[in-house]
Amino acid sequence: MTSKTIYVVHSPSPTLGRSPLQRGYFPYALTENFIKSLQLELDRIGTDYRVIADDTESDIEILITRNPVLLVCAPGLRYQFYHRGFDKQKIIWLDVMEYSSVDPRSVLKRLAELASADL
């Protein structure tokens, strides 16, 4: 079985004037909790997806070369994450409630939609 990667993007793309210390709008602990919750659900249903935090500083060029199954974006990044050139169907924009309550249902639903589209 091959491992497929889902990246959780938690910080905005680098822009002019952005501090390199700015790591997103929520504490990283929320990102870790969301990743754990999503990975637990994916393992429970028996998929071979691997969920990891974005380690590219939100660099879409690097993310495209890694060919992720899905990009899951933390709240507040809809207009702060540069994603040109990436398939919009493979991006999930989380809202504050599902992110803070670590609710992975929207991600699971999108994965099911992508899987049915591949058939």
C-alpha cells in the first residue's frame, strides 16, 4: 500500500510586510489536535492517508511538487494563502468551529467525493 499525504496548511503565504514570526491565526496546538483527530478517523476507516502539518512556509510551488491528495487550510487563510496552479477541488477551507472543535467531517466528505470522481 502506498501512503498518500494530506497537508494541513496553518500559516499564511509569505507576503511583503508579513513578519516571519507570524505562524497563523491560531495556536499550533489546534493544528496538532486537528491533525490527530483527522488521522485517527482515517486510520479507523482503514485508509492509507497520512496527515501532516505543512512544513513549506505555505509555498505552493513546493506543495505542488509533493503532489498531495488534499490541502486542508486553517480558518483565515482563504485570502491569505496563495494557491494558484493547484487544483481547487483538492483544497478544503475550514471554518473556525470545525477547526477549533477538531471536526474532520468536511475533510472526510471531500476525500469521499474525490475517490468517487476517480472511479
